[in-house]
Amino acid sequence: MIATLDADTIELVSPSLMRYASRRIGREDVAHDLVQETWLAAVSSMASFAGRSTLKTWLTSILRRKIVDHHRR
């Protein structure tokens, strides 16, 4: 099965990503921005998604790196 980042996928996965980011950041506005950055990064690197994990796991790993970068700033 080929993973896609269509509107249905975004609608399905976004709440989970928001919960993950909100718990780690503590600010809803910053969490929302980081989730948006995650989607942008995923779109630009979708060709590199090899399917060795689920799409949700892959997106969460991108978000985790965005959160770490945020804390470093």
C-alpha cells in the first residue's frame, strides 16, 4: 500500500500529532506551528518514505525532531 498525504490522511493524523506536540511543548499555538512544519517537511520528503514504519510513526519522528529543534532555539 502506498502512503499518501491527502486531506483524509491529514485529518486523521493531525489530532494525534497535536496531542503529541502539546504535551511536550505546553503551548497550543507553538504545538500547532510545529505540526504545520511537520506537514511541510513530510510533503517535501514524501519520496524518501520507504514504508519501513507506518506513516503515523514517520510523521511523529519528524515532529519529534521539530520539537527538539524548537527547544534548541
